[in-house]
Amino acid sequence: MKTNPDNPVLYPQERKHAGDYFSASEVRLANRNAGIHLEMLEHDITPIGMHYLLSHFDIPSVPAKEMWRLDIGGLVAQPQSLGLSDLESYPALDQAVTLECAGNGRALLRPRWPNMPWCLEAVGTARWGGTSLGQILAQAAPDERATTVVFSGADTGVDAGHLHRYERALSIEDAMQEEVMLAWRINEQPLPPQHGFPLRLVVPGWYGMASVKWLQKITLTDQPFNGHQQANTYMYRQSEDDPGLPVSRIRVRSLMIPPGLPDYLTRQRVLEAGETHLMGRAWSGAGVDISRVDIAIQALDSPTGEALHADLEWLPAEMSDAANDRFSWRGWHHTWHASPGRYRLYCRATDSAGDTQPLDARWDRAGLGNNAVQRIDVWVEEQLPRLDEQ
Amino acid sequence: MKTNPDNPVLYPQERKHAGDYFSASEVRLANRNAGIHLEMLEHDITPIGMHYLLSHFDIPSVPAKEMWRLDIGGLVAQPQSLGLSDLESYPALDQAVTLECAGNGRALLRPRWPNMPWCLEAVGTARWGGTSLGQILAQAAPDERATTVVFSGADTGVDAGHLHRYERALSIEDAMQEEVMLAWRINEQPLPPQHGFPLRLVVPGWYGMASVKWLQKITLTDQPFNGHQQANTYMYRQSEDDPGLPVSRIRVRSLMIPPGLPDYLTRQRVLEAGETHLMGRAWSGAGVDISRVDIAIQALDSPTGEALHADLEWLPAEMSDAANDRFSWRGWHHTWHASPGRYRLYCRATDSAGDTQPLDARWDRAGLGNNAVQRIDVWVEEQLPRLDEQ
């Protein structure tokens, strides 16, 4: 095989951390990969088009529905080749699941790894319809030597010089969990192309990289899986030569709907003094309850933006009724009597396993798993200018 | 009224043109405002969630459907206050409309105006359902002095220090065009929140700023409308002191689906030598046919990326059947026999009014109306590495 050694797709340059300004590559990724508008946290279920999406490569063209097959092979006694109508004949599973990208918050780290520059919008909760993966796997009669289940998507491209299909693996124990599903519906509709039409894996509790879209093949094996997206990209690493730990479950996090009105360009916020309703959502991929969300409101010095008091005073937010679904976020709210000035608002979730959000981001070389407490700066004015009446 | 003079939302700093690197503000806007993935140009109708969206402010919370009203007032004999069921009793209108943001292509201009840094993804074609605006206006019996129709959305915020609702106006002649519609359905579904639920204006042929989302009030007047989004933002200007010309209809444009496989980070493209199917869409807001799309394929020097020949040789693409709807894009395709090397691909549309895309962007201070010919750089290899088979 002969390839051109000047081709930077196949022979890429080394990636380097970046500082305060963003590159054209990062902006192209930000234009492609869409996130939730935080004000849409008001909805239990995120509307289609507002649920975050990260697609590594192009959205693939898939065969017509009648032609499409899911193949299950490898260490199984009964290899399967299933059409969508075969899958639909299994008992239905319908669950609200909060999914988050492992790179959420990457753009808030310094120095910043060049990749999709998510601020905090890479999250969403959808109602997924489909069937339990475990039932389908049981039908294939896995060999008892099988330890690993590899999921292959139809999406293909190059990353760091590796040409590959998007593929991820789960241990057979994780794959057999009752909540792990093959989904062909989202929010009562067929999957749109960008969400993995016609079929995707949904792994509740795990960061989104596990939920392989455009699923076309499942392979059982007794070997560890070392595909690029398993062994190279989604690893927590402190430094380049750190062998790393695999990214798996979603770390506990809460987000607040930014109160008041935005400035179009800067998204800075302004609001009128008085009773202000703060609300948001909290979740944890551990499949446990959110036990509390705490709020802190810090006065800032107007001209400099420095905190007037270093210590944060945390106040418990009121929690909404527990979510019906174990892997869905939970609402919270808090009333703030805002007086004129400049403030920084914080929210911090703690789950019933005792995990809580750090105030400052833990370092990760590729900006993964940053669940640091959100900060929102607001300007409170005694009164705002009246709306232009034309 | 007392506001804090240090508040940068109400008293913003002067905007300045930027160069090669993007600011955090631009990236926040890119994360919020989503565009089409160009490979989705394969669909006649853009799936929800892939149609571009630009929202100036937060998506507003709107009253429950039963409480919601559209008010029509000003210079009318019969002011109206209409519920959704009132609107639904008018004859239905259903049309496929290509909408594009006036800022599409802004990020490709140098120097670059700080605003949403669209590359080329701010476009989409939806099937809008609703009713003709003209019929509703006729019901209100406009006074013959009325010259201008002002459309007020529920979305509110600050831009360049102006606190305002999003409002735009049309001349009464433009507003009465049969294709101008009040839409409450998109692609056979109720509008999702981000597309203007429950009601939006759709002005076919015009850049998207005219199609006011979250419409709540229509006002007829005999005065020119000088709201911020009419008189300040959407104006073609050569320089700061240029009084400017209003942005209106969508300039002719074509886009190509980037062929081959992407690199995840840089979106550079690689493909195997051989027959390559190039395809895309073309449109013009003049409400006239696309008469032709031409393709040029330029060989580049591999190490430097310089063109080996300065002259472009244009070849006509094959046009798909004309779109059924006057304001919907039209497909085109072209077969390229690609041999190994590095190439720049161009596509250029011409409409039946004789307008064609410029090869290089016309200067506009705010990066508006940039319909310059698209360029896609690709690396063609004799053979690509085989896909990892795990």
C-alpha cells in the first residue's frame, strides 16, 4: 500500500495544549457538535435538537430499513443477523436517561486540550425506546469464555492517523445490566439520522462514548479490546506517558439555568433586584440518588470582579420529587433575594454514594471528566431599562 | 433609573475585528448555535436537530398553549387576539423552505467580526405548516395608511447595550406575499421550543433574521421601523460610518457534501482514488430557479498546498429535478474520476436571474451575506489503510 507521507490526515502533527484563544479546528467542531441551551434544563425531557450530540465522523448513510441488519457474532453458539422488525418483537424497554459527553467542561480547563471545546452544554435527557441488550445477547448463546462485547458503529474516519470505525466495548457483566439497551426510538419518534438511525446502543450511567450510534455489529470475544476509541482516546491521563484509566461512569454534576437576561455576544447576564428563582438539574452516573444540591452566592467587587469574601456559604437547594427513572437527572430550585451588585453563583451536587463536585477542576490531559462546580456571573441592577416599545 | 456604570452588559466595550484565533465569546456562541452537518445535504428535508438555528437570546418560556395569544394591533380596524385554535381554523399552508442565516460564512472572512462564527453550516430546509400571514392580516382590516408590519418575538436580551425584544419589520407589500406564513408545525410536528414554539413567522426567500420566532405581537404602523435588529444589526456596511443597506433576500449559493472520510479534529478529508460521487444543494432567495451549478477541481502541490494551475476549469454539474417548492433548494451531482494527489474542489451556483456566486467574499464589516464559492480540500490516496478489524 502506498500513501502520501505529506498527507496530514494519515500522518498528523502532534497535538499540543492551547491557551486562551481557540483555533479554527476547535470552532469547526463547536459548529458541528451541538449542546443543550441551559435554559432548556426546565424540561424533564430534552427536546430533539437540544440534546447534546458528539459525532466523531460524518453521519453515515445507512441501508434502507428493509435491508439493514444487526449482526451478532464471535464467541456465540447462535450467530444472529437481525432486522429491525426482529428487534421490535422483543419486550419493549422505555426509560429516561441522562447522557453527558466525557468532554463536557473541557473548554474551561487551562491549558486546554485541542478537541471539541464544550463549556457545559454537553448533556441531555431523552426518553429512549427499544429493548434490553441482555435479552438479545442471550438469544445468541454466548460462549462461557466470552468476557468482552464489542459494539461497532457504521461511522468511519481518521483520528490521530488511525483510520477506523467507531467501536467501543463493555465487559460482558456490564453489557448484561438490565438498563443497557438497543434503542430505535427517542422521545416517541424513530431516531433521527444524527442520533444513530436506525439503531444505537444506550448505556445508562456511562458517559456518552459508550452509547455507540449507527450500531451494525456486536462481537463477543475473550480478548481485551484495544480499539482506538477504547485504548487511546477515552482515558483519564495526567500526562502523555501516563498509561491512564478508562473513562466509564458519569461523575456527579449539577447545572443551573443562568438567571436573568443574556448579552447576545458575551452571554453575560443581567437581572433586576428582587426575588429570583434559581433552578437546575443534577445527576450522577452511579445509578444512585442525588442526595443534595447546595447553592452559594458570592458578592464580587464591581470594578474588578474579585470576590469580596473568600469563603463560600453553602445553602441547600430544594429538591424536586425523585425522578421516576434511575438514570435520569433530578430537578432542584432555590429562591434568591437579589440586591443590586455583582455576584458569582455556584451549585454543587452530592450523590447518595457520597461523591460531590470539586470546586476546582481535577487535571486531566485531554480535558475529560471535568465535573467542577459551575459558576455563573450576574449583574443585578436596581431596575433595568424599560423594553423598547416601538 | 439607576444602573451600574461598570456593568459591561448595559455599557459594552467597543467590538473590534479579530484575526486568526477565536475568542471564548465566539466559541460560546458556536456551542449554542447549531448548524447542519453538510453530509445531511443528502436529505431533501433537513431532520429536526440538523436545521441550523440562531437564537439571539435565551429560548423563552411561553404560556401554556391554552393561555397563549397572538395580538394584532396598531393601524387596523379590527384588532385581533388569536389563540392557536383560531389560527388553525384558517386554510392550511404547507411548504418546503430553505432558510439560511445572513451570517453564514462569517468565520471565513478576514478580518472577522466578533459574532457567531459560522463556517458554512447555517442553512436547512424544513417543511413548514401553518397559514398565510396575508389572510390573518386581512381579517384585522389594515388601515390604508399602514406601510409597515412589525413582528415581536418573546425573546428578550441585551445587544450592544440595548435591552430589547427581538423584533423585525416587513413592508406591508412584502408581508402580504402569499408565501409569507405563520407556522406552527415543522416537518409534520409541533414546533420544538428552539424553533419558536408555539408560533413563528416564516419569510421564504429572506435570510433567517426575518423569520421571527416565538411570535407574540404584530403591529401595523405608518412609520419606518427602527428597532435594534432592523436598523443596527442586519445591515450591509463597508465601514463603521457607512449608513448601510438592509439585509433582505438570500444570495445565491451552492454547497457540496465533503467527499471521502474526515479527520476527527481538523475535518480534513481523505479518499481513495477512483469514481467519486460529488453532490450538494443550491438555492437562491430570489424565488427563481437555480439554472446551473458548476464544479471546478484544482490540483494542488502536495507539500505546499499551492495551486499547480491558477486557472479554474468549470464543468457543469447535473441538476436534479426542480424542487416542488419555489423556495426550496435544488440538488445537483457530478462524478469525479479522482487520481492520487491533493485537490481543491469548488462549486458555484447561478440562478435564473443571472446572479452567481463570487469566487472571493465581498467585504462586509459584520460578515453578512458572504456567498463566496465553497472550497473543500481533499487528499486522494491510491489506496487507504484497511479498516481495523478487531
